[in-house]
Amino acid sequence: MGKYDHSVLKIHCNLTARKVNNVNKYNYAKADYDSLRNSCEINWIDILCPFDSDIENMWAHFKKEVRDRISQFVPKHKNFNVFTA
């Protein structure tokens, strides 16, 4: 290795990338945040109260409510390309 403090590593890596087309991703930069925020101003106690004895169902219902609102007020990218190894 010689008298130097640094060593050089030479690495060869052969990868093949596969292009997967049309992956739907949300475009949060173009979201209507005012409408999204307003749609969340609801009585969450009334919505989640039926699930108060089962936290897993309550969490699942809460996530569904939020995801539905995101789908409504956040557009998706068109033709978003993803590469996979």
C-alpha cells in the first residue's frame, strides 16, 4: 500500500435498471391545501367514537378519512417514471 495515508479502491458494479412506467404519485406542490384543511374541520369525535374500544380500527378509519381527502385535493403526477434495479 505504500507510505500514503489514503488507499484507492476500484469497484466494478454491473446493474441493470428496469423502467416502470406510469406510477401514480401525488403532486403535493399543486395541492389545494386550503380546501384540504377545511375538509378536515369536522367532528372527529363523532366519526371515531364508534371505534373507541378498538384502536386498530380507529387508526384504519382515520387513515382512510385522511387518504380520501388527499385523493380529493392533491392531484397526481402524470407519466411519472420510476426505475427499479
